[in-house]
Amino acid sequence: MSPTDHPHGGTRHRDGSRRGSVVVGVDGSPSATDAARWAARAAALRGLPVRLVAVIRPPSHDPRRTGRVRVDGRAAQRLAAAAAEVAATAPGVETSRVIARGSIVTVLRLLARDAELVVVGSRGRGPVTGALLGSVGVAVAESAACPVVVVHERGGWGLDPDDSAPVVVGVRTPADAAVVRFAVEEAERRGVALHAVHATGPGAARLPEAVERLVRDVGSRHPTVEVVTRVVRDQPAAALTRLSATAQLVVTGARARSGLAGRRGVVHRALLRHGRCPVAVVAAHRTPS
């Protein structure tokens, strides 16, 4: 079956089925380049194409002026450079390019509807260095219809610094089932162990029976993956940030919460800001595949 283009970011086959893509935010920054390399490898592991997206702001002047052409030309150049990085990292992975005008968060949310992953860098170009993609990562991770990966700068991500490093997942309650499923599938694709981490805070270091059952049940469906359960007496954000230094990917949820601190928890935000490896956020409102 030969696919035809689908407007939202996947490709639709003639039988009506849809193949997702790995969507990458591109802004020409070194961090976005790292994200494109990481996304290329993730797409190769999944057998999916990469969709490179550059978002430019609407012009504040007459669009017929040459300033608009100059901005669009720069976006096209950045996409071409990102496509070259994908080709060098994962030859054979298909790429497509999109230039959109408006809010980068809105555009990525839209494209996430038919994507398998959205990938952005942790730092980007903007009025304040690091603010653009950093804030975008949080906003998209908390609202996108698919998992979102934020790639932190730790050298080139064409290959992970240590391909044998584990995937780490933070698991707090049975509500984290979708998070654990995503993590074990990622570990299986990469042929590495999964470390399921339950942080208890300063209290007793014991694993709740319901959490133990969840990890065991999910792991039993993936017998080739070595699942290591770890109970850590530390705050979840601190524990996962520390473990990110020796992981190739950390997976966490973005569970809704109430209180003066806001409607969402702080663990994933701390990881997105301070993590030392790519961080995948699987929001609690998503329906697991």
C-alpha cells in the first residue's frame, strides 16, 4: 500500500489506517539540533517518518514587505539543516517539513493529534535564552495528545552516550499505568533494562502492593525486558533528576493536581528543567494505546 499525505502529521494508507510520525520542533538552536538527532533514532526504532516543524510569528507589518520573505527563508534553511541531521543519524528515515505561522505550542498540539511522539529541545532561540523551547516543552507536555520528549543538552544525541544505560520510569500509584507501559515499550525497543522507581519521600522505604502489581503485570507482557524495581527514600523530583545522569531516558507522568502550586504536579516540571538526559512525559489524561 502506498501512503498518501495526511494533513495533521500522520500518513493515511489507502485502507484508511493511519501511521503516526515523530514530530520535532525546529528553531535552529543547538538544542533543537540535538532533538532532531534523538528523534531520528526514535523514528528508526519505530519504523516511522520524522516531521520537522518550524513555527514563525505572524508579521507585525505589511506581509508584502521583504521582511516576511527573509523570515520564511531562514525557517526553510533551518528545516533543511535539521533534515540533514536526521539523514546522517538514521539513513532511510523519511522526513517531511512544515513551516507554520502562529503559536508554537498551538501548532505542536495540533500536530500531536496524529503523532506518536513530539520531540523538542530544552533550550531554544528567543528573547531570553532557554525560555522558548523550555517553556514550550512544559506547555506541550501537559496538553499534547501523545507523549512528549524534551531532549537535554548532553553532547550529540545521534547515539545515546551509553546505549546500554537503562530507561528509568517514575511510578507513584496505579494511575501511572500508561506511563509504565510507554517506558517498558521504549526499553524493549532499545534492548535495555527498565528501572521502575518509586520515591517515598522521607517516610518508610516500602513499595505499595498496588504499585508492585502494576509493574509486575506490565513487565510480564514484555518478557525480554529486565525490570528492576527500586524504592528510593527521597522526593520524586530529586530522585529522578539524580538518576537521569545515568539513564538514557527518564519517563514520568504529568498528573493533574490541585492546590496553590497549580493544577499540575511539579515532578515532571523539575525533570524538564533539570534532567540530564531526554525526558518523556506521558500525561495522565491520555488513553493508553
